[in-house]
Amino acid sequence: MQSPDALTTTNSEGKRVGVFPALPPKKGFWEVRRKWVQWGMLLLYVAVPWITIHGHPILMLDIANRRFSILGTLFFAHEVPNLVFVTLSFLMGIALFTTLFGRVWCGWACPQTVFIDRIFRKIEAMIDGDHLAQRKLFNAPMSGDKFFKRVLKFGLFALISLLLGQVFLGYFVGPKDAFHYLLESPSDHPGAFFTVMLLSGIVLFDFGWFREQFCLIACPYGRFQSVFMDQGSLFLAYDEKRKDCIECGKCVAVCPTGIDVRQGLQFECIACTACADACDSVMDKIKKPRKLIGYGSLLSLQGIKAKVFRGRTILYATCLGICITALSYKMANRQIYQMDVIRAIDTPYQQIKDANGKEWVINHFKIKFYNLDWEKAVADYAVSKDAEAQGVEIIRSPAGSTALNIESGKGAEAQFFLKVPKSDFHEGVAKSSITGIWNQGAVTNHTEVTLVGPWK
Ligand code: SF4
Ligand code: SF4
């Protein structure tokens, strides 16, 4: 006999035990709602790469160029504070959601569940038959019929996986580029081709075969959810006080993770509600009230109403609020075009005298530009007008150097000398300022520079 601590999907030797869940009743209360939610989510997952806010993708993970767009907000991988706040907001959001609603995400909206339930299981049922026929075919020795069904099923799975791999490529390179790559030879874009193959392979392996094993042994959220849940969190609860169970086993037959919901809260449960619908159909037949299995919490099973505002939810909501506020502040004050001016490694200053006998002091500087726009930018620099009025001159190095073209997410560097009248120095120091000029003056930024010179 298997230990209650063991996975239901592995035997005592650790080998996988096939799960062949029956489809939940088509007109089940939850199934009807879940169908619409899942189709909505499925369309959303396909459409997300195409959705933009202010011209920027709602979600794009451009790993090759180390830049991301989340809810139309752009940032680069080296903007560490922003990435930290995004990650923390995401984690706190998940923690809060899980504390309130348990694993509703897993059963209703997770891409794996959505694509398996609405596409892969439907194809399987069409080719292999219902759950009983599927189990029979699985246990049967290889035959012409089995071989044909396997080829047909996995052929269709592979085709859909390739389509999904292509769709998911849009999350990494944008939908237009993904479509463009599709029309060209793989040798022109080997990276994109390899990514599509990899994504398609993962989809085929996971949605077509690995399935519930991913939820049970690989999904990090699945492993963490029990940490976030408390006595008031929702889960699919069996009300054993009612004593109405007739041991028909339908709730077990429909369970995609192969568990028996009557054994209480289990980490394998993905809150898909299939067992609730199956049991409701039984209760209808035996004329007993529905909801022997239904959404509830450990508190509600004891007749206590769980409060929305409780220790964990307040803590997670507060942390989430802090993270979102900090992120909003950082993004609102984010400079897309950045500039730093620093002293070059050189002698501190040089003194010269011009033909008119006027004395000047020269300091050597480096200017660094950073383009955090998603487009190419052009950067130039000059002495700010107020400084020019004092007779300060900028000498470019090399002489005659022109504006810099800077790729998105990249930086560029230039060197220059500032030539300042010696009379501007007080106690060995003079001030000036430099203007960064972006895209022919569309944006400017200024920075103060301090020059060093002779004490008198
Ligand atoms: S116990 Fe019920 S809700 Fe949980 S995974 Fe199984 S069928 Fe879905
Ligand atoms: S479906 Fe309902 S009646 Fe049937 S075994 Fe499960 S809990 Fe009992």
C-alpha cells in the first residue's frame, strides 16, 4: 500500500502511474464557467504579444537585447532596482492571491491547464476515446490500431506545439519579427529557429505527455502555494460532516492529478473544480443538496467565516503596496536618455597663454551617454549657454568628432577638454556645465562640472 505522503501519480518504486481523468460533466456549474474563462485566457495568451500600451508591448521579454516591457513599461536588465521591484511586486501579488483564493490560478488560468483542457485533452478524447478507452489503449500491447492512433495523436500534438512555439516566440522578439522570421529561411535567423524548436519541444513534452507531473514535481508555484495558504484560503473542500457520500468514485475519476478530494487539503489539488461538478451531478441524481464538494476553507469547514483582512493578507497587501509605490516612483523619475560626465585620467589641468596673452586652464573630461529608449538615438554635447557666456570653450577629442549614434540599451563614450579663462578660478576651482543633446535637441540634459586649476 502506498504511503499517504507519496505522490498519487507514482508507484512505490517511483515510476509514473498514468492518470486518465474522465471529462467533467459538460453542463456542470463550474465547468460552464471554467470553459469561458479558459477560452478567454487561451485567446489572451495567443494575443498578448500583439497588445500594446502607448506603442509598447504589454509583455515582452527581449532576452537577446536584455530588455523588457511589462504593462507597456520599458526597462533594461541592468536597471536592477526596477527589476527587483517588478519581481517583488509579482511575488507579493501571487502571495496575496494565493492566500485569498488558493490555487484558483492553477485550475482556471495557468497556460498549461488551459491548453491541456481545451485543446490537448479534446484531441485525445477524439482519437483515443473516453478515459476508460484511453487506459485500455495505454495498457494494450502495440498493434496496428494503437500505432496509428499514437502517430495521429502525437502528429496533431506536434503540429499544435509548433504553432504555439511560433506564437510564444512573439513574447521574446515581438509578433511582427516572429512572423517575419516564419517567412524566411531558418538559416537567416538560427537563434529564432532554435527558440521556436525549443518552445515547441517543451510544449509537446509538457502538454502532450508530462502534464500533471509538472504541477506536482516541477512547478515552483505549486511547491510554494502551501507556504502562502492559511486557514482562510479557498480550496476544494469535501464536507465530510454531511455523510452523503455514496462512494461512487466519480470525484476521483475526473481528477486530473489522480487524488481523492475526500482526504482533505492536498498539495496536488489544482482547484480545477472537476470533482465538485462530478459530485453535484451525483447529488442531483440521489436528490441530495449539491456542494458536498465545493469551494471552502479550513475555517468554513468548522462553520467559521474567514475574514478577508487577516494577518497574512494584510502583510502581503502592505508589501505589495510598498513595492508598487516604489516601482511607480522609480519609473516616473526614470530618464530614458542618461549622461554622466567624469574627469579623464590625465594630468589635473594644463595652463596655456593665447596670442593675446590671455591665460587659460584646460581640463580633460569623459562623457558617457546611455540610451534606454527602445529605438536608436543620436547624442551630442555642448557647453551650456550660461557657461558659454563666461567664455568657456569646448574642445572635442578627436577634433571635429560628431554626434554619436547609440543603439537601444547601449552606451557610448566621448572625450573633450574644457578651456576656461584662468580668471574664472577661485581658490583653484571653477564651475561650468555641459548639455547633452539627444535626437537634434528633442531632449536635453544638463550636468554641472567642476574644473580644477591653479590656486591663484
Ligand atoms: S481534487 Fe478536485 S479540484 Fe483538486 S485537482 Fe482533483 S478534481 Fe481538481
Ligand atoms: S463524487 Fe461525491 S458521492 Fe461520489 S465518491 Fe465523490 S464525494 Fe462521494
